[in-house]
Amino acid sequence: MAKKVVVQETKKALSGKYVLEAQKREMFGRKIKTLRRDGILPANVYGKKMESLAIQLKTSDFLKVFSEAGETGLVTLNVDGSSYPVLVHNLQVDPVLDKPLHADFLQVNLKEKVTATVSVEFVGESPAEKAQEGIVVPQVREVEVEALPADLPEQITVDVSTLEKVDDAIKISDIKVDREKVEIKEDPERIVVSVAPLAKEEVVEEAPTKGAEGEAPTEGEVPAEGEEAPPEFPQGEKKEE
């Protein structure tokens, strides 16, 4: 059963909130390692109507802006007197040190729509989960949207407090965004989050108790009716062979 929900669309400010200063890059190949050691991040800017431009900027400045803007925040990139409206389109990270190695910036036309991936954040508490009747199971962590660069949401927040019982679900079609500005490029019937029943505890059968059928009585036990008592031998007397 799908539940209609109110979903908060978190938007960024207009262009100008995020600004980065960069310079044209003259170092390439193995020399880039020197830049990284000095706290400089090598990067490139490219777009439909421009040739790829090699740039460099402070790694600390980039990380500060990227932590807030992510991949959907519109950034004003200033390079030697020229300004470019861009999105962070690709970021290479060292898998061991978890430090950025290279960034790509996509120059965008503020009047042309772009496609981007937006994360989905779940908030609230499901009554079904609170009553221990079920468990909330997120099935979508991000969605693809299309919008003008300035209209891209940074994230979409889904409130699970409307999920009252097992099998309740929120679908893509239930997400409330400004459909005139933002189009979600997903199947409307795709389930975003649902409530699944709790796993049943497995019943473990107990082992048979002593005296069960086929088991010989232990010392001191009285044999059941019809059974022959085991022979007894006085202390020190051996059984005849």
C-alpha cells in the first residue's frame, strides 16, 4: 500500500554561494605529484562550447566547498580573471589515503537543463517500526533528476513517519518536488522505502530427555513394566565367560 507523503526538497542558494579560485595549470604527468604534496589539487574544466582547460586550486578550498555543494551545487569557478558556472562532475580519490587526486568541473549553461544524481535522506520514525511490528527498509539511496543548474536540489528528504504498518511504502511518484522545475528520471512505481515484517525466530527442538524410547535406563532407574532388569554382580565377582 503506497502512502502519500510530504517530501522536503532541499535547495541550494543561487549561483554565487559557492565560489572557488583557481589558476591555469602548467604541470602535467609525473610533476602533478609535486602539486599534491604542496596541497594543490589538479583539475580540468570542460563543457559543450569550450576546450578542456587544465587548472589547479587549493585542496583545502575545494574540500570545503565540495562538502557543502556536492555534485549538484552550482559553483562559480574563477580562473585568472574568467568566471565559469560549473558543477563538480567527477572526483578521483586515493582509495588508501582517502584524499582527492583530481577533479573535473563541468561548465553549464544556466538556461539549459542538466541531469544529475541526487541523494535521498530518510528522516522521522515509522510507527510500525516503533511498535516493533516491522522494519523500515530503504530501497533507493539516490535518484536521477533533470533541471536547470540553479534548480537542482542538493538532496531529497523523505519522512518515514507515515509508514504505519507492514507493507506500507513510499514510491517515486509520492515524492513532492516542484515538477515544473525538477523532473525525477525514475520509474514512478519504483519503491523508495517500505516496511517489511520482522524476521520470525527459528524454533529449535529440544534434544530427547533420558529414558526416551530406545535409550537404556541409567543406574538406579527402575525399568519400565515388561522390561528385564540388567544383571547385577556383587563387588569383586566377575561375570562368567
